[in-house]
Amino acid sequence: MSIDSLEQLRQQLAKFAAVRDWDQFHSPKNLAMALIAEAAELVEHFQWVSETQSYLMSREKKPAVSHELADVLIYLIRIADKLDIDLIAAAQTKIKINETRYPVDKVKGDARRASEYL
């Protein structure tokens, strides 16, 4: 089965957890904690390398990074599912908010926090 949408992936993940009776463990709190653990595992691949080296990932390392990214995505989708949050709609809303908070004429080429652009 080809998964080509976030909704199809959400359904596949929900089924995966349901048939294993894992929903009992998949509270938003537990899923958020698992997401952070996986994000930390992702960060480990970039620890102690330069900015340039972070782009030059070896063929041997790339699959491991891919798996960590997948784990982060899986937990993110599961949390959103448990809280009935449409991730695409949430991202679109957040982009609109960020367009207001970070107007191009004030922030182009400058990466500070929104509160620092008084």
C-alpha cells in the first residue's frame, strides 16, 4: 500500500497501534515524551560536527538519520491524532502568524526572536 498523504499515514499509524493494543500507552503526554526522546536521538547525529559537515552526511549515516526523522514524524502524527489536531491546518495557521511576526522588510537575513524586532 502506497502512503502518499498525511491522512493515510495517520490512519496507518492508528491501525498499527490499535492492533497491538498500544493505544492504552499512547496518551498525548507519553507520545510527547517519546517525540522528545527521538528528537534527541536525531540531534546526536549532528553533535560535534560543523555547519558544513552537517550537510555532508555519509551514505552509511543517512539511513540512521532518516529513521530518526521518521520516528519524530510518527510521534508527531500520533499526538495530533490523539488531540484531534489537523497538522496541515495548524501549520498553515502558524505560517500566517509567522508572516505577521516576522515581516520580510524587518527580518530578511536576520535570525532573532520575534520579541527582539521591536
